[in-house]
Amino acid sequence: MMKNTISTKVHPACKDFVAVIEELLEQRQRDLALHQRSQNSWRDDDWGPRAWTRTEFEDMVYGSYKPMRQGRVTRPPRREIVMDIADYLNCSLEERNRLLLAAQATPVTPYLTGAKLEEALQAAIGVVQNLPLPAIIIHRDWHIHYINQHTLTLNRVTPEDVLAIPPPQLNILHLLFDPDLPLQPHLIQNRESWTRMARQTIYGFKLANLLCQFEPWYQDLLNQLMDLPEFEDHWRTVRVDTAFESDPSAQAQPISTIVEVAVSSSRPQPKRARLRPLLISVGYFQFDFPQIVAFLPADDESRFILREIGIPVPDTFPSP
């Protein structure tokens, strides 16, 4: 175990930064000894297993750390390097911001929680209630905070069906992968469309939460999802280092999602409507969540199908 002491040789401008690095390295060594911290945490991790030593840290990510501790570096690293250091250290958002502030860099804006989140959600609900489209409201953990009636109608789900879903499972990823919940059996009838939707949803979740991979809520959610059929295989093969268009499911299936719609009880075969998602951010200023996810008809036939089941898509609403 390394000894957490700050040399008097460290330049005053770097002392706070060195202090945070030393504290985090020591904490990671304690966690490793107690097997309390996952090495990879379901992420695409290019660093591999870590020993959390100064030598490893200097060799793998920041070669100037030893000269900094010896007083030969007179200022902390630039922000991009600090972000790389935080990635190596598997930092939570709070730890990442401690590093950034110690390096005299701009911290990452924290996401909305508590009263501020509730205020933003209420504003979003007011919008969704007046949209002539199927729409839901999600936060950055992909939890669904509101579902409008048009969404229920489209997916042949009743309000009672929604109330029967345990609150922790009212999450887009749960609904897409859990066969015991009402949405997945309906969507998976068109396998190619479901695969694209599932993988694109995972892609969006990963991309939105690149800096949250070591937040407790992220870890808890992934641990739950890993038990669902097919989830782990898709999770581990969806990468965010390239555009989603390079994903095999995107090449095999058009961008629209196919939803089978029962127009009437007397019709033996459901019609297929093609829908495209529209994301609307309703967070305050720089906040990207909560978001409204609305579903637009991708063509005139799909627009007509939505109207047949009572969803009043207007003539003037542009298809994407």
C-alpha cells in the first residue's frame, strides 16, 4: 500500500492536484484489496486490469507525474489529460470534478436531481400532454417518468398494465429486454426492427452516460439488466467509438422502427406502422435531461394507421 504523503517539493500550483491523485490511488488500492470495486464495470475498457501504483499510473497515462511530485512541473495538466486520468482511475462524476477543480479546469456540469429535476419533469409533462404523437419522458438513466395515452394506444397497453410494472423496471432498457413486461413481446414480433431499436437504445444510453459509468445508479441498473435474456450479448457488442450507422443492425434495418398495430378487433392481421424517434431536451440551459422521446410516422401510410387507432397526427406535422 502506497503512503499518501505530499512532498514539500511539489509546486504550490500543483499541490491540490497531486493530493487528489494520491488519495484516489490509495483508495483504489484499498478497494482492490477488499475486492469492492469492479475492474471493468461492463465498460469498453482499453486500460485492462490495474494495480493502481504510481509507476503504473505514470507509465500508462501521465508520465509527468513523477517530475510533478519532484517540483519540476509548475502547473497541472490541461483538461483533456485530466479527463484521461479520470478514465484510468474509474472516477465517479464527483471524483472527476474534484480532479478537474484541483487542476484549475472547468468541472463537468452535474445532472439534475431532486427539486430541480422535478421542476423540469413537470414542464416536460405539460408538453407531452399536448403532443398529438406517442411520447414518453425519460431521465439519463432511461427511467420513464411519464407515458402519454397515445403511447399506450399504439402499444396496446393499458394504464393498469403500466401500474403493474414494478417502478425500478419502468425503464426503456427493461421494457425492451424483459419478456415478462408488456412491451417486449409486442415489439419483438418484428425481430430485425426490435434488434435495431434495442441496440440503438443501448448506444444512446452508453453515449449519454460516458462519464457516469461508476455512479452507483449506473452500476445497480447494469447489474439488474445483465440477468435479462440477450441483454449482455448486445451490451458487450454495441460500441460508441464509431457512429451507430456502422452497427450491423443499422445496416440491416431502416432507421424507422416497425410497430404492429391492431386497427380493429375484427381485422385478423395487424398493420405495420413505421415510426422514427424525435428527441426533445427539456433540461435547463446546459442540461440535456430530462428528454421527451416522441415517435413520428415515417411515411404517409404510417400517419394514416396512427389516425385509424385514434392518434391525431396532424396533416401539417412533417415526417422526418
